[in-house]
Amino acid sequence: MEFPTILLGFAVLIFLFWLVNSVYVIKEWERGVVLRLGRMLPEAKGAGLQLVFFPIDKLTRISLRIETLDVPPQDVITRDNVSVKVNAVCYFRVVDANLALSQVQNYLYATSQLAQTTLRSLVGQFELDSILSEREKVNAKLQQILDQDTEPWGIKVTKVEVKQVDIPENMQRAIAKQAEAERERRAKIIHAEGEFEASAKLADAAEILEKQPAAIQLRYLQTLTEIGVEKNTTIVFPLPVDIISQWMKLAGGK
């Protein structure tokens, strides 16, 4: 009687060991890729309690959540021969668990290396001004290339953002000088436009005063009133310009 009991207990232990290695709980954001005798099943296991046949089957969990990949700073020479350091961040997720496991050994490492090389090669095709002012264009191009290259791996690149562009100190001074010169140019243009408009208005006013000589006398009186308010001890005698012009002509004739 003892031998059957020991055999039964041994069988129960084997069954429990098999059950522990055959039952998997797959989370909602995971998929279970099953290899049966080295061959991959066409459909990955979904979320919930899943049973596989140990040791024939081997299950590998693959997360479907968005992964955040920090691309380290890369030394890049731009199209206009400026040496800069550029880093970025990449967001991607696995859309096909079977491809992510079968087509690439480590999809995280492979995507990281691909993002670094793509960042170096793509940024080198743009000029420094374009990189600084057209970030959205650079980001869209990076996402398009990475998404196209990682599609056979079952990976979808959702977003790529260039975080920081480190410019050499001498180039920073050159950019500051360029910005200062641009501001001075705009200030001079605005000042010139103001002078032009003021001269046009003065010409219009002179034309009106020429047609109405009495208006000059009114301007004299208004000027006297303004001076009297501010400096009431000052006495001003207005002298018509016509008299001065006649004196100038007589002096020139003599």
C-alpha cells in the first residue's frame, strides 16, 4: 500500500510542476508568443489566463505599451559645415508581437541604434538655420524614416522629437552678432520709413499753407500761446519769412 501512495504523490508533484510551468497570466497590455517545438504559432496569446503545454511550448511575453527611447547626443556636421550635438527622444510601440520576437533579436536595442544612425545622417542633410527654425520638418522626416525601417519588425514609431541642439560657443557669438545686425537693420528701416512719412506730411502741410497765407499767421498765434503757457516770461516777436527772404535777395544782389 505504501508504494502506490508514494507513486501517487510523485505523480501529483509532477502534475503540479507541469501546471505551474504551463499556466500563464497575460496582462492586458501584453501578448504571449508561443514556440511549439521551435515553431512559432501564427497567433499570439491574448490577455487573461492562458494554458500552454510544457515542455513542448515556450511562451514569451511582449509588451504592447509605448516605449520611450532616449537617443543620446550625437556629433553631427550640418550641411553648412557646422559641428553640433543633437539629442532626441523616440516613442514607439510593438504592434505585432510575433514579428518583434522573430525578426530581430532585441527590438529595443535595434531601434535605439537605428534611431542614432538615422539622427546623424538626417540632421547632416539640413543647414543649421533649418534645424533651429524648422524642428517640425526634421521631426516628421525622422519619424517617417524610422517608421519605415522598423515596420518589418512589427514596430510602429509614433513620434520623434529633437530635444536639444548644442552649438559651439564661437558659433553662438556669430549668431548673436547676426541677430543684433538684423535688429539694427530693422530699426533703421523703421526710422527711415518714419522720416519718409513725416516728410510727406510736411510737404502736404506746406502746400496747404502756400494756398492759404492766413494760415501761417494762425500758426504764429498758436505757437505764441504754447510758448506763453510754458515760459510766460519769454517774449517772442514773430517775423514773417517773406521779409527775411526779401532781405536775402537784396543782400545777394549787392
